[in-house]
Amino acid sequence: MSFQAYLDNAEKQTGITPRAFLGLAAEKKLTKHGEIITWLKTEHGLGHGHATAIARLVTKGPEFVAAHHTDGVLHLDGVAARA
């Protein structure tokens, strides 16, 4: 599964876009990978793989993720924004 697919599926499960998760994590001042994963699993019901993808997005930032885990394009505003 591609990194983008993990983000898209997490959005489908929660109704929260990747960009919104970035904002929520910032509001909660979550910066550590493990604490972000715990938060995503307990408060949003995500599985480990989806939580890990979002945690990487939060801790490394969208630019890093786009450069290292996609073909340089990363969609953060949700599936509907691409339709």
C-alpha cells in the first residue's frame, strides 16, 4: 500500500483529513512518534499502520514525506478535494 493510500484510508475511517490531523496534533502539542500513535489508536480508532503513517507525517513534516515516501506529490486536503 502506498503512503498516500494509508492517509486516504485513515481519512475514510475517521472523516479527518491528513491536514486536519496535522492541526489536531499541533493543538495537542504532540511531537513524539509513540505518543502520536497512542493518541491516534485510542482517540481515533486507527490501526497501527495507519497511525504510523500519520505519525510520520506529523513528526517529519509533509515536505519530508513527499520527498521520501511518494513521487513528490502528497495530498493532504482529503480525498474529496481531488475529485
